Amino acid sequence: MLYMTWDEGLAITARAWSRKCDFQHNIYLKDPKRVHPSFSSVGENIWTGYPISIFSVQSSLNLWVAEVINYSNRSNTCMQGKVCGHYTQVVWASSYKVGCAVNICPNGVARTNFPTTKAAIFVCNYAPAGNVVGRKPYKTGAACSDCEVGTNECQGNLCRNQERDAPRNYSWTPDWDYETGTACVSILVIRPLALLLTFLSAYGAKQYYPDIFFYE
């Protein structure tokens, strides 16, 4: 398994999607460059609940990992009628970046049985995406026995590459993040209006006070 580190770009996506307060997976996950500027495939786990006091990162992760009892590595399937996809994404061997965000929804979370009750929604995005159909989340065998020689070191029984795992900053927001998009549109509208008003004010002052000088 690859060592996993935090990714700011994935966290930006998680935050943008959690703000929608809708208990469904991000509909843009399979669209290249719409959930991350670098990764073409992104996975996702979501938790939601109320009252908000019951939320913690640890408890949410524990619930996802607890799905291991519903998963058979031999057949690579979930038990009939059970869920195990959250677990397999958490332990997916080739996913090495994660970014998460929690949002408090004062008016409730859509697609739940508490759509009007103040609740929390927690989103984690993973890259590259796990849960690829037909593939197992990991190989069985000795820890680090399949690490790439020369580029990886074994740390905590995981394959770590210092260059790959280095933190990166992203000056980027998803194009479907309407809250950010609205702010950008407002700026684009306000700036030309401000420039026009400045010009009109200067022109008006020149008409009323023809002897005034303007300096740049």
C-alpha cells in the first residue's frame, strides 16, 4: 500500500461539495479536471448525521473502516445487502492523497430523513480513485514487499516516496462551485461599473469646473 498524505486540492473539492448539503456523491467525479487540477480520477466517502455534536473525524472514519466485516477479499465482493465501498476506498492501495471537509447545514441535508434539521456533512476525497471495478483494493503479502526499489522507502509498513508525498498548494476552485463562481461574477460586473462611474464623475467635474486640472 502507498503512504497517504493530505492534499489541498482534494480538500477544496470536498469543502465545495459539502456546502451543497446534499447526501449524494459528487456528480463531477468522473469529469477530468473538474474535481482536481492534476488527478483525473477522484474517489469519495461521505458521512452525515445530527445532532452535530455526534460528529468527529475519528468516529466517521471508524464507521467506514468497520465495513470490513461486510467485505470478502477472496471474492472481492460485499455481503449481500451490505455496504463495504467506504472501507475499500479507505484502504485502496494505490490511493495516496486525501482531502476532507465538514460543513454544518443549518437547514438540514437533502436526501436524508432529516432534510430540515441542523446537521453535519463530512466529505473525504481520495486520489487516484479507488473502487475500480474488477480490481481488489490491495494485494495480500508481506508489507512493503512490492514497493518500487530506489524510489520508495518503507514507513509504517507503507510505501513512501518523499517527492510524491510532498504537500502542494493549489490556486484553484472547481468551476461548479457556485458560491465562488458567484463572487467572481460579481467582481467582473462591479469592476467595469466602477470604472464607468469614475469616468462619468471626471467628465462631469470637467464640465462644471473647466479650469480644474487632473493629474495621473
